[in-house]
Amino acid sequence: MLLNLVRIALRRPYTFVVLALVLLILGPLAAMRTPTDIFPEIKMPVIAVAWQYTGLPPDQMAGRISTLFQRSLTTTVNDIEHIEANTYPGVSVVKIFFQPGVDIAVANAQVTAIAQAVVKQMPAGVTPPLVINYNAATVPILQVALSGKGLSEQQLFDLGLNTVRTPLVTVPGAAIPLPYGGKQRQVQIDVKPDALQARGLSAQDIANALASQNILTPVGTQKIGELEYTIQLNSAPSAIEDLNRLPIKVVNGTTILMQDVANVHDGNAPQTNVVHVDGGRSVLMSVLKNGSASTLAIVDGVRAKLAEMKAGLPDALKVVAINDQSVFVRAAVKGVATEGAIAALLTSIMILLFLGSWRSTVIIAVSIPLSILGSIIALAATGETLNLMTLGGLALAVGILVDDATVTIENINWHLEQGKAVEPSILDGAQQIVAPALVSLLCICIVFIPMFFLEGVAGFLFVPMAKAVVFALVCSFILSRTLVPTMANWLLRAHNPSEEHHQLPSNPLARFQRGFEARFEGIRGRYHGMLDGAIKRRKAFLIGFFAVVLASFALVPFLGSNFFPSVDSGQVLIHARVPVGTRIEETAARFARIEAAIRRVIPNREIATMVDNIGMPASSINVTYNNTGVMGSQDGDFQIALGEEHAPTAEYVRKLRDVLPREFPDTTFSFPPADIVSQILNFGSPAPIDVQVRGRDLEGDYRYAQQLLKRIRAIPGVADARIQQSNRAPTFNVDIDRTQSQLLGLTTRDVTNSMVVNLAGSSQVAPTYWLNPATGVTYPIVMQTPQSDIDSLSALSALPVGNGSSAGAATLGGIARFTRSSGSALVSQYNVAPMVQIHATTQDRDLGSVAADIRKVLADTQADLPKGATVEMLGQVRTMERAFSGLLFGLLGAIGLIYLLIVVNFQSWTDPAVIVAALPAALAGIVWMLFATHTTLSVPALTGAIMCMGVATANSVLVISFARERLLELGDAAAAALEAGFVRFRPVLMTALAMIIGMLPMALGLGEGGEQNAPLGRAVIGGLVFSTFATLVFVPVVFSLVHGRQRRAADAGLPPQAGVSTPSGALPSGALPSGVTAHVN
């Protein structure tokens, strides 16, 4: 069938020229329309549910809301893998992780349904939660900073929320939480406790008056004569000044108005979140990537929207896009594409050097981009994106793509040298190589099959890469049977042997090539002598070979292991936690001093932007998306974007880790992942190492965690080790004397309502709203005593407490006593069980070695665990170990599949075993290359190892197939092996050099984000260098040994082993060119 395809190509050449043109048109179109991103879409099904109940402490929030909801989830929601929950003051975020392959729409419906049902069992006033689809790639890709001379923080927040944010959320794929920083606008009723007490009132009286005087109910219409009138009642004040004149109560015939006991004004909620951009107060909006939309498309869409809305914004408002991750993504993608283009150019030059014919080189060079474009079309058709993984796969394939066309052209040229016409030469050449070429294609493609069975993050990352390589190889194979013969028929000419061998070529390139050929033949002659010596001294050679290979594996423990290489994206993220319970104003002052210290380490000229984000954001949505470990007003983050000309980011991080803790000893510093790559791979965690202590005895868990933390900090290479949770949040316990309060006609409800209104505000228990008629925006009306008025314990004791019905009001200090204590600042749970987490990262040491040492510490302290508690290490460590396990099994599976394929092709068990026996040499080469370049073992490196298996096998098949044929003709295994090595030296070397040269740009990792795929290129180069030696020396030696014994057994009258018959696809005797005719690769 494949030979008929060649005949069709020769009979109908324009058909395949048109198909090539279609590839040239559709390929770029597919590339432009396909989303471009840093990674493939990681479809880990997660739903986040955010509950909010203003003012409720974390312990109460966890017990009465979060835990109740988590237990309810297990009744009606299917396919839950595990549940994580973090409960902050007034906010609880529950993340539900589902089994792979779950229908997320059904899961959404089930979660929403149970959330609506369980809300009835929760404290009064709890509103249904926000249900958010969460994703590993939901990370900030752009930030929009709002500032302006003469604009207050309240105005900035209001403009950001109601004017700027709304149009931006229409950009496809953009998720934009509420603004960070600024002050949330609301109609503020500042209660005057002294005035209330003087008039015998309590805050509850004001709440009752507000509820009865601000009624939002339609009263209907009135028909009079021919018209129907809409009745508008002033039941809800339309101006803030009208609220000041609301009557509250009549006391002794005197009407007490709102303005007598409170001040109503256009104000803001107490600020819990402060943002500075380059030292100035600002409001910040984060644009997050959501779903499969392209990072580049989202950023471009947001920038276009900002430009579009600029004319309608106030002149004083300054809107600036900062921390643009698309710059890194664009540069990284461009870098990989450039690496592929350079690889194609270098490979073409190498082919030109070997072939010495520009016509042949043009034919081969044309097939490379067409194969790439065909792969891009197939990737787009299967829903993949263009990213570092798929583009890396295409760059990886460049070296192999050359082979199909090269083999075809070489065979055609050899037949032309025999004096044949062009068309017969094309047909005869195609007939010779069709079966070996197919086996070669299958050998390389089959190694990627195990990747399709990888689970979790590794599967989402590497299946697209495997698809890219396989699609490109299949396209190359098809083109070598269609377009290449068509172009060869037009461009190649019949040879004149007498002219070629007796005339000195006038073409400088031809003269250079002839000189190269002469030198190459000299190298091949020396190789012949070396192989002859190895075959004669088989035992010594094999012992030495296996000794070197086995000794190479002794280097593996010194390599270290990381999930992915670190990338210098020019960004630094610092998380700082001052003593727990520090108020936001004090935290902001401390952060100003910390910023000054940072600027002393990093010169101002190298800082493009510095943003600090202090405290808890106002919305639970923002808390859900936070991935740095913020848990209260004592926490904050510095985001530093370095300029283009900056020193290595890792050096600044190292200096800051040393300087900041010394200057601020009571502050805990950590450096969460700053770049988009690490944030995605950490899957929302603030550190790659996450040690979780889970158990019902929370106090015991904290004690064990403190003990564990000391041991972990002593491990070399551990940095930023800290406990995420805290049980030291300062607390006042207010114990009501119920008997005393009853004597005063007060209940616990009355006391609670009075305290809520005074301290937390009335927004949670008695929400009311005011509509701004000028803008159509609704704002909450919140009654609260100004925090500045309650600045001491005596002021708290003097708060009036009443129920709005009984005359007079007691004070809080008269019916309750106060005691100091501490409570939880954050309650974390894993599958409902409380947990304490130790987060840590690495510095100057690989993740695998650090994780191994931490496991030893966990084993040593197992006896100290509280009863019933468990300790586990999660985070990027577990993801890495699962990926390594999957890829190592994939490597073994690939070797097994290759062996079975060659058995089918050769109809032999022994010769495939000879080929597979050479594969450890490729692994040894990978180990040496990684060791020599100080590259840790990583997922990309393991992928390169799997790729090497296919290429090394295909080269060995080339040698063995010819050796088997020569054995049948000569009857001497040693002579057959020697001739096979000598004849196949050129094609094997060409294949290896094409792949090595193709991988050089990737291995150097010079472009932006080039560190990501550099281990892959280095692994392929190291593996190919060693496997090429094994193919050209070890394989012939072992072949001569195995078949020599079989021949001696036959001479002795014993039945020979099966498998010496002519293999499927073996070339006929005498039909082999001296160099590369049966080149399998």
C-alpha cells in the first residue's frame, strides 16, 4: 500500500503539491487560532466554596459552618477525592478535589444543592456561599493598579469595583476578584456610645429604627381618570442627609433623631487590606487566567479594554497594567520556537555537509516545516494549545524528522549512481526502505504510549508533548512517501559516474564535500579496526562495557531530583508575617520599614515595580484565590518585578533570606513561587513542601509540629520553614452573667445584638442598603461604633447594652467580665480532620534529597505523634514522586513494547534481546550528561530518556537487520557483525548527529524560560552519544557472540535457536548502498 502511494505521487504530482500548499495555509492559521500558554490545560477538577459570616472567629466559623458543610458534602456529592478547608475570621474556604474524569457540571450542581440545603442548619443570617470552579492554572497573569492625585482610597476602590472591573470581566477567560486595597464605600452610621448612654438607649434601638424607617417595598399604582400613576413612597431615604433625620424613639415626649446619637455620612468599612504600588497607596486588581483561554489573549484583551474605556474614566484616575506574566510566556514560547528553527537550520547544514547536494538538501529541508505544520494542525484539532510542552515536543522531533526524508533521498541517490533513470530509482529506493522505515516509525512512536497512561499533573503535561512528537513523525513519514518522491522526480538528475569520479568538481561546495567524504572514510576505517579488535576480544570488551555502564549508575544519587527546573522570570514574591494579632495600621508601618530594607538589597534601578498587599482582602473570592498563606491583618506580600537588566533573581532571594530575618527578628519571611510556572506546579500551595499533621487533638498537633519544625529547619537545604496556622491570636473572652442580665430585662440575644452592632457592624445580622440615585449603585448601610472610640478595655466595658424596648440601658461591663486568652487565627482541615501544616522550600539543594531527609525526621519522631494523629508530606513533593513513578514505569513499559515489536519484525527472541541489552548505555549517557552539566533529574529529563529509547532502538535495528542478512550469506557471525557495523556507520552517525545537533539549542537553554526544557535536550544528547557507541560497537559484538554460539551449536548437531530466518522487511542481498540504503531511522 505504501509503495502504491509513491506510484500515485509520481503519476499525480500536483495532488501532493496542493496538499503541501494546504499545509502551508492551514498550519499558520491553526497556529494563530490555537491558544498560546506556558503549559497545557491542567484539568484537575476542583470546586471551591466560600462562606462568609462577618465577625465570627475561626474556631466558631469552622465548627458551626465549615465542618457542618464538609460533612454534608459526603452525603450527596459523588466522586470526591479529598476535601481541604481553611477557615479565617469571618471567612471559610472549602476546596473539594474530585476524581479524574468527573463531570464537573454535575459536581457543581450537587455542591450547590447541598450548600443551599445545609444553610438552614447554620447560624441565623448566614447567606448561601459562593461556588467557584478552581483550577491549577487560575493564577494572576496581570495586575491593574489604580491611583490618582486627589482621589481618596474610597474613591479608587469604588471606581475599580463599579467602573473598571465590570468591562474587564467580559474578556474571555479572565477571572477578576474584587479590588485589593482601598476602602470599601458604604453609608456609615457612626454610633456615639456616650450619647446613647445619656439618653438611656442602646445600639439596638438604632438598628430597630433603621429597620422600620428604611423599607424597600413597592406600594403599587393608582388609576385616576385616563392615566395609571406609579406610587412612589419615600419609605427609603434617597439622600444620606435624610438618614440623619430619621426618628429613633420618643422619650418623655421628646423625639430623638438619628443625628442626636449617631453621625450618618458617606464613609467606608474599617480597612482590612492596604496596597502600596511603588510606595504610594493604591488599589490593585488581579486578572487571573481561568479555563483554557490563552494567557496572551487574556492580557491583550484586558489591555484593549483598558484603552477602550480610558476616555470615560475620570481625568485624575491613573490605570496602569503591571506584573504582566504574558511577557514571560511570550518570550518563553518564542524561545522554544526559535530553538526549533535553529535546530532545523543546523540539521539542514549537517545534511548538506553529508550529502553534498543542494537539491537533496532542499527536498529534505522542505519536509521539516511541513511536518511541523501538520503536527500543529493535528494538535489544534485535538484541542491542545501551543505551549512549552507541545513546542518542546516539536523541537524535540526536528532531529528525527530529517531521517525519513534523508533515508528516502539517500536510497534514490544510490540507485541513480547505479545508472538508473530518476523514476525507477525512486520506486526501487522506496521499495527497499518501506518496511524498515515503518518499523523505525513504530519504534519511536511506541515509546510514547506509556505516557498516555500517566495520571495527575504529569499526564496533563506530557500527553500533549507526546502527541506533538507522534503527529510530527507521522506527518514526516507520509511526506517521505508522497511529497519527497514528487520533488525528487523534479529536482534530482540521473548521474554520470564517469564525470563524477574522474573530474574535479568546479563547485566549491562539492569540492569541500569531497574532502569531507575523504576524511570521513578515514574515520570509518579507524572505526573498522576498533570494531574488529572488540569482536576479537569480546569477553574483555563486554566486561569493560558493562562495568562502565553499571559504574555510571552509581552517580544517580549525586544527581538529585526536582519536579521541574527553576526558572528565572525576574520576579520575587515575599510573604511576611509580623506577630499574630497585629492591627493593620501597625502592619503597614512595619511593611514600610521592610520595603526600605529590600530596596537596600536590590538597587532601585533594577526594580521595575514593587507592590505590597497587606492584610485580608474584603471579599471571600479574593481569599479563595490567594496562594501565599495570608490569614489575617498581620500578613502581607511584596511582589517585586525586576527590570530587564538585573542580577540573577536567585542571588537576590538568597541575600534577602539572610538580611530580612536579621533586621526584623519578630517577623517570619518566606518566598512563595513568584513565576507563573512554579505557581501552576504548586497548585495553589505557598510552598513545594507541605508537611501536614492531622489529628483531633489540635493542641497536641501544635506541640508536635513545633518539635518537628526545629528538626526540619536543621536539615541542609531547607529554607522558609514555618508553621502556617497559629493558635496565638489575642482574644478577649466576654462571659455574660445571665442572671444579672435577666434582672435587667436583657437576654443573651440582646447583649449579642448590641455587641455585634457596636463592634462588627450591622451588615451581617441586619443588612440594609442605600441606592445612589446618581449612579444606580447600591451601598450597604452599616451601623457601627467607630473603632477609634473603643480603644481600651474600659471603653469596651462602657458599651450600652439594651433591647430597644425596655427603658434605660445597661453597660457591657455591668453584666459581663473580661479575660484575656488566645485562639486560632486560622483553622485548617483535611477531610474534616483538623491539621497543622509546616511549609518549606529548598535553597542550594534539590527537592528530592530534602524530601528524603524530612522523611527520616518523620520516621524518627513517629513515636511522639499525638494519639490518633497522622503526618504526611504533600505539595510538589508528592506530585513529583507520582510523576517520577509514572515515567519510570513508562520507561520500562516502552522498553517492553519495543522488544515485542522487534520480536514481531525479526521473528526472533534473541536478536531483539541484543538490541534491548544496549539500551542501558543510553541511560548511562543520560546520567553522565546530567552529572557533567550539574542538572538534576527532573520530569523533562525522564521524558528525554524515554525519547532516547526509541531512537537508540531504531539505530540498533538498522545494524542488526543488516547483520542478519549478511550472516545468511556469509555464515560467519563475526564477519557479518563487522560488515554490518562498517556499512551502517554512516547512517547511524547521521541519525545521531541530526538528533544531537537538533537538541543543542534546547540543551543550552539560553532563551527566556529555556531552563524548563534544557534537561530534556541534555538527556537526549547524553543518551544518544552513549547509545550510538553501543549501537556501533556493543551491538555488533554481542550479535557475533550470540550467533557464533548458535553456529557452534548447529555444527555440534544441536538444533539452532529460532530467529535466524530472514526478517520481515530485510533488504535483498546486494541491494544495499555503501552508506545508508537501509537506514531505518
